[in-house]
Amino acid sequence: MSDDAPYEEEINKLVAEHGAVPPPYVTFPDIHPFEISWRIGSGESYLMMYSAWSAKEGMGEAQWIEYFRKFPPPPIWLTWAIDCIWSVAEKVEENIGENSDDDHDEFNLDPLEFDYLCYFRRTAALGFGTESDCKRAWEEWVLEI
């Protein structure tokens, strides 16, 4: 049984309707990337289905860039899009060695807690968003909670 088997019907429906499975912020526009909704209930189910679809697609950098041209990320989701395009979390895990006790080496979607500078330059050049827009969105969210 493939990883996407439980989600195959929903994946096919979304692909027929949108050409791809839309990112979480399209389906759930009012839910912040850190909210509990992504770990329980419909948000969790959507992320599991989305992950099954994206793993099956096996998209590389160019395909992810085209995907995010179709579904531009809002500023609060820019770091999530960065991780999709450039697999930042995987690279951080690969680069953390036995000599690292620094908490700053841990991957975090929060742009106030993790250094995304080189990636923000790329997203700005691609027209996806800037560092200041992303950080401002996160700061505003922190004030809301």
C-alpha cells in the first residue's frame, strides 16, 4: 500500500480542481503555521495528505518554484515555502554534528529564531516575499497571542 493510498481520492479531486494539492494556507487561510490545528483534526489530516502527495510528486527546486508561483505564500508562510523549495530542515539536520550544542542550529520556521537571510534573498528575487514582510507577519502574530 502506498503512502498516499488513504488520501488518493481527495488528492485526485484536488489535483483535478487545482492542478495540484494546494498548500495548507490556501485550504485553511486563517490558521497560523504554529497553531495546534496542524497537529489535530482536519489540519493534521490535510498535512498528512499534502505530505503524501508532495512525496509522491518528488518535486525539485524548479517544480517547487513553479508551484509557489501558482500558490504564492502569504508572508507568515514564507519560511514554510522556503523549506519546501530548498529542504532547509533536511540540510540543517545533515550539518549538525556531534560538536554542536548550540540551540541556534535547530531548524525553526520562526524567522525570528532561525537565520533565513540567504533564503529571503532568493524569495525576494523570485517575487515570493521579503524578510521584512515575513518577520513583520510573525511579530504581529506574536502580539495577537
